[in-house]
Amino acid sequence: MPLHEERLLDYCRVHGIICYLPLRRDWRVLHRTYKNREYNYPREVLVPMFHSYLFAKMNSQQREEIFHSKSITGILQVYDQERFLDELRVVRKLEQIAQTEELEFNCDLKEGDKFLIESGPWQGVYGYLTKKEKRFQWIVEIESIGGLVRATIDPSKYKMSPG
């Protein structure tokens, strides 16, 4: 059923559960018919960055309560809190960058050279070079929360070092 992330977000807010739903820009095409003519309108929408994921901080009572929302099938337990918070900081950076740049989200890992981006909006993030399309256009993959985000960057605008 679509929009479960947003339903769960609303449920959490109503029940006082601290939560975070990272969003990214996407385009939907609306199909309209007017006087027997069809029109297509592209419209920018915000969609969840990670399909079927919502991040929440809960106590044991809230964990029991949240299953009554009918929008949840499971809860992933986080054991390394410090590492998880670091990954959430990366997700927050990705969410901010996704507001202005096109990002393609991909959960398949690829082989490639690992590097640390030391400047620009991706500063402090590790990535993998997957393809050089042109001299100033690289496709890189940024590791985050069990998946990858694919972005096209201009390497001349970033300072990078081997990771």
C-alpha cells in the first residue's frame, strides 16, 4: 500500500514518538484530458529517500504501540548507536543535497575505487568511483544505510583523497 512511510510518520507524531523521514525530489507526470485532448504536466514531488524506512527513537512501550499503526511490518534494532548516528548525519547531508541536485538511489553495491571527499557539499563522505563519462563528469556512489546513492559530479570542484 503506498504512502505507508507518511502514515507512519503522522502516527508517530500524534503518539509523541521522535522520528525522521528523509525526503528527496522526484518528478511525476500528471495526465489530464480537456476537451478530448490529452495533456501531460510534470510535477515535482517529495518522496521518501529510502523506500519503506522511517527512523524513530522509541522506548519499549512505544515499540509495542507502533504496531497498532497498521503501517509497519518490522523494526530493525540498532546496536551500534554511535555509528548509526554518523550514518544519519550522512543521510541528512544527502537529503540537503537532493533538494538541489539530481540523485539516483541504488541499493546494489558496485566495485570501484573508494575515496574521501574533502571539500564541497559532500565533504567528509566516502564514495566509490563507478564511471568516468567525460573529463569533468564522474558518476560516484556514496555509501549510506545499507545502500548506495548514485550522483554525477564534476571532479574539478571537489578535493578528494584515496580512502
